[in-house]
Amino acid sequence: VQLQASGGGLVQAGGSLRLSCVTFGRIFSRNVMSWHRQKPGKQRELVASITSGSKTDYVDAVKGRFTISRDNAKSTVFLQMNSLKPEDTAVYFCNALDLGDRTSVWGQGTQVTVSS
């Protein structure tokens, strides 16, 4: 079982990035997928989640700027991040929660840096 995240990088404030997370070895369609981020010296926080039925939820700080989506055929979850701010700088992690066996798996994290 593996999650592979990609798409991070350095971008100026106001710019956009799209994160991707491919899942291997799981029944993707029954997983709740989510993106979390961890800022330096802070605890990891939930950013956005999407259920198997594509119901989405966002932390208030990113509402209207970030969009989470999933492609079940490709076992991939995305996070489109627009209007990025310096305070969005963090390592972003994807997570898969299997509603069948209740197991949770983390991806390796991808760095997002937003310069002012």
C-alpha cells in the first residue's frame, strides 16, 4: 500500500499549484481522501477532504481558493490551489482512509513554498 504525492514547488503569492496523490494497493473508490499540511513548528492540520461520493469539505482558511477532486479510475486525488498566500507554505500530505477496514495511510509529503 502506497501513496505518492507530487506537484509541490515554489510559487509567488497569487499563483497556483496543483498537487496530485496516486494510490497503489488499495481499493481507492472506498477511501476517504484528504490533504493535510504541516507548517514549520506546527502540528499537521486537515486542509480538505473528499468522500467516495465526492462530497468535499475544507478548512476555512482555504475555502474559495483550494479545490479537492478525485479520479477513481486513476486512483488519484488532486488539490488545486489558487490565489496562494505565504501562509500556505507547508509540507502537504495526502491521506487515504479505507472505510472498509478502517486503515489509514499517509503519503510522503510534498513541499509548497509561497514567496511574498
